[in-house]
Amino acid sequence: VQLQASGGGLAQPGGSVRLSCKVFGTIFSGNPAGWYRQAAGNQRERELVAAINTGGGTNCSESVKGRFTISRDNPTKTMYLDMNSLKSEDTAVYYCTLRRWGRDFWGQGTLVTVSS
């Protein structure tokens, strides 16, 4: 199982970024998925940003609610994180994850930097 994340980069405060994560090697549609992030510079734990279940139901952390949207496209085995109204505190490495066979599989992470 492999998850390949892309779409990170530099964005200005108030701007938007779309992250993508393509899944290889396993069924995608029947498994919950999500995005986490980890701020750089210290040993902070990964923070759950948004999650999506097999029926398309979603939830987001309070810090991104109303600004970020998670979605999935089952035929292409891809999940997305649309990030709007970005703030400097959104700067982090973002990881996609998929739960399959009772364990979590992770993408390699993609860095999003929000700075003017």
C-alpha cells in the first residue's frame, strides 16, 4: 500500500492550496481516510486536520473548521484537502492517511508554508 501526497508549497496568508493524495495497492472506497499535520521545529505530535468516512461524512478540527474541506474521489482512489483563508499557523508538513486492515497507512508528507 502506498499513498502519494502532492500539492504543497508556498502560499500567502489568506490564500488557498489544494493537497492531493493518491492511493496505490489497495481498495480505497471502503476505508476511512484523513489528513494530519505536524508543525516543524519541535517534537510536536501530528494533529488531525480532517477525516472522511466511507459514506463521505467529514469532520475537521476546530482550528480549520470553515476554512478546510476534505473530499474523496473513489474511482480515482484520490483524496483532497482544500485549504482556504490560510494563516501562518497552518504552516506544517501535511500527511494523508488511510485505515485498512485495522492499521493506518501514511503518505510521505507534503510541506505547506504560509508566509508573505
